[in-house]
Amino acid sequence: MKKIIAGVVVLVLLVMGFFTSAFYINSTNEKIFAQMSQDTMYYDVEDANYTKGFLNSKGSFIATLNDLSYSFKINVDFSNNFFASNNAVVSIINENEDLKGIFPNEEIAKILIGIKFGNKTTINAKVNDINTTRNNVNIIINNFNFVANTQDEFIKDMYLNISHFLLKQADESFELKNIKISEIPIGNLNFKDIFNPTRSSEQKINIEAIKFIDELLLNNCNIYAKTISNTQNNYDSILKINIKDFQLPKQQLTLNNIILDTNFNSISKEAYDALVQNSNTDIFSMMLLASQFLKANPEIILNTLSLEKENKKFNANGKILFTENVIKSQFHANTQILPSQIWSEFANFDTYFIDNNGSYVLDFIYDDSNKTDVKTIINGENLIINQP
């Protein structure tokens, strides 16, 4: 009898647990659909419909791009079973006649959404491969995959991978191979804001190869970028670039182990946000942006610029400080190779380098704090320009 009672108790607990998890997942699914079907700065939503069920729910809406006259049908199938491998399957359907050449199948992409306790969600989007020709341009995109992990409706991290991207027209082409991008937001980032170019985040970008026609080749390009808001509510940024090989075949130029390490401090948030979000580039708008930029007293620091050519190294560092009325800058280079030996187009810079026991050195200082006594110092020689 005790075993029967214990078995009944266990069964009741399992049933209660199943119902509890079903209600929890159902509620979470409804929140996900509510987020998905909101208007954003990139598309407007209409005809949103959500049908709640006990084990399964369904949702759909039409998304119309703001800048292009294209609309897409979004169908969502939800599973309210906590143990389902995917709690939601999203299909993006093409309903545009002039895009059928690019997307021969109606389904453009499929998004798999998994939900776990603790308000954790994993979103895995896979875009169907594209191999088409449009307006005499051959377009290839293979293995396009996007993954985002969220916690409490905010994105924790996200990843984008593309194995092959190619645009080709006649003898001109642009090609990327094995693109890998990872990003960790700094602060709370809603899913609807992932395309916002002004978001604060830490990014890593790895590209195995970049080819532009036959004129530019880059191998193993790695980029690290981080942007945060400082105490003055402006931006502080870090940018690091590492390129194994840089080639200009027609100029017979090959550079190796290129390293760029920079800091951008106190970049005007107002000016930067306006620049990336507003396409107005008339002279008065640009002058206003420049004024806003200088008011923040920005600072650009070149920690390292280094490269190699034929096993000879070039190394440099420097910084530049801006205020509304003053520019101060300094630059130092210590190199085994002259600029003209790097590339003949740089020959005019050779005259600024002095021989220092087999290496070449350049020290440059500029300071216009005193407008009547602007100072330019090159390799210790003070060149003073007196203004009338």
C-alpha cells in the first residue's frame, strides 16, 4: 500500500510539474512573440496574430522594411513543452515577386528558439544558401548562421558566421571567406536593438580571407573593438586590428604582421549618434557635428602601428588631443625601413626620418595652444610659425 501511495504521489508531482512547466513556457512564448511583433527602427509590423494553446501555440505577422518596399510573412510555431529541443520555430517567408530570383524557395530563413528555466533563451537563425545572378551581379552566400543567447529578455552574447560571401560582376569581384563575429553587449541590450550601431559592446571579428578584384588581398584579419559610455556620457573605444598578410598584387606590394592598436577617448555621443543615424551630409550639418565632436575634448591614442616587409620592421606610436580651439599631437616612429621602401607612393615622407645607428627615427610634435606661436617640432628641431 505504501508503494502504491508513493507511486501516486510521484505521479501527481510529475503531472503538476508538467502543467507548471507548460504554463511557464506558454507565458514565456507569449512574451517572446510580443517582442518579435513590435515595430522597430528597421521594420513595421502589421496583422499580428497569436493563438494560445495548451501544448502548442501559433503566431504570425507581416514585417515591412522601412527603407525598402519589401514585406515578409513571419510564421511562428511554439511548443509549450519544457523538454522540447526547440520551443519555437520561426519561418521567414518571401512574398515579393522580384526577390524570387534570389530566394527560389519561399522560406528565406528558419529560426530555432530554445527556452530554459532562469529566463534563458537561445536563438539560432539559419539563412538558406544564396547562389543567384541579379542585374548581371552574381551573389553567393553560404552557411549564414546567427546565434544569440539571452537572459531575462536581454542579450548576453551573439555570434554570426558566414563561410563564403561573393559579389561578382564581369571581371570585378568582392569576396570574403570564413567570417566569424562574436559580440558581448555592455549593459542591457534588447533584441530589437541589436542592429543599433550606437550600442555599447565588445566585438571580435575574424575573417580568413578578403579579396577585392585582384587588386587587394588580405589573409587572417582579426579585429577587436570595444565601446562603452564614460562618466561624461560620451564614448570611450578600443580598436585593435591584426592582419597576417596584406597584398596589392599590381603594385607588387606585400606587408606582413600588421598590428594597429588604438584608443578613442571622450568621443561625443551626441555627434557620433547623429552621424551614424542621420544620412544628412550637407556642409552645415557636418560643421555642427564637428563642433559637437570638439566640445567633448576627444583624444585619439595610437598605442601601436607596426608591420613587416621582407623581414624588416616598422613601429610607430602617437596621440592627438582636441579641444574646441586647440590641437596637440605627437608621433614617434622607429623603423628598419624607410617609407619609400614600404611603398613608393610614400617617398615624400623619407625626408622626415633621420638615420640612428642603422634604424630610421621620426619624432613629431604639434601644438597650437598659442595661436600666435604655433609650434611644430620635427626630430628636435623647433619650427615656429609666427602668425601676423
